[in-house]
Amino acid sequence: IRFAPKSALSPNKTYRPFADARTLELARVMLEYVDDLLKPAGIPYYVDHGTLLGLIRDGDLLPWDDDLDLSVPAAFTAATLHAVQEGRAALPHAEELEWTAETVVDSDQNRIFGVIWSYKEDNRLNLRKFAVSLWFMFPQDGQIRQYINSAPDAFFAGRDELAYRGRRYPIPKQARDYLKFHYGEWQVPVKEMSLEEIQNYCPPPRHVRRDYLFGTPDVC
């Protein structure tokens, strides 16, 4: 167990691993990996946040983004954690990248807010490090609360689909309205945006820790 470093909660997003073409391609493969992991297990999920924005507006992942964002109803937390453990061997380039998976936990309530996959910065493939973030969604007074944001639950009352690279990915209902609620003028590309500038930003819990499901953290 280790506590999340302050840098992990930083609102600044200036690191751009997807500017590297090979790293961007791995991110596309990881989106397929998560799809193959969750759908057969009967776990509903949504492409969300910046990943959703890129796919809808630009037809691809944003080259200035630094992670993949997906969301799962909190009722499927246990099933998701099991699937993540079972799917470890199928992670792309598992031996060369030395993947890790960790949970983001509210230490005060012992609530798991999400699961994050990542890999070693110093890896044998010389790929830039990025995260695949899977956030759990908690219903609360007509809203869906996630780790650092909330939105009306109507956006998650069912799912639409979006075609990308020969697959159909689940996305929130009325996704363009959802993006407007989330980002404001989402049609205009903004390469540098702090987390606090997101329209529906909520402060994270005061005490957060990260518990490793597998893998060894990078030594700083």
C-alpha cells in the first residue's frame, strides 16, 4: 500500500505521451483490450472524458492527451477487479512493459474510485508511459459521481455506440450534450486544460491511497 503522491492529483496536463506515434498506437490497442476484457464478462462500461471527446470530435484519440478514460457502474466493482486480475496475462507486450494495475481508494470511506493500468517509464520498447483509467460511477441524488467529477444520471441511463477502428464502443446517452456539460465549448480544441477548468469538476477525497493489484511501482 502506498499513498497517492501529490503529483498524481495535479490539475496540470502538459505531459503528452500520445504525441509519440508508437505510444498512440498502443493506446488504441489498449482500448480494444479493455473492450475484450469487460464485454465478455458482462460488465457495462462507457468511453468517457477526453477519450470520448477525441473519438467524437476528431475520430481518434487526442494526440495531446495523457491517458485513456473509461467508466463502469460501481455495482460492478468486484467483477471489474476480478476481470483485471484475470486479464493480466493478455495485456499487450506484457513482458516488455511490466504492467501494473492499482486501485484508487478513498481512505476515509474505504471506497474504490477506480482502477489504473500503467507500465514502466523505462521499458524495453522505449514507449512513453501513459495510464488507462477506469473510473467507477456512484449514483447520488440524481447525479453520477466519479473521482473528480459528477454529471446528471440521465447521461448514463442506457448507452449509445460509436464506431471506431472496426468496433462499436459504448458511450453516454446524448454524448454531445454530455461533452458540453463536461467541457463547455468542446468543439474548439484546447491542448492545455487543467482539471479544475473542467465544467463539472469536483475536488477529490481528502485522503487517497493506491493499492496495487499487481506489478511493481516505478521507483522515484
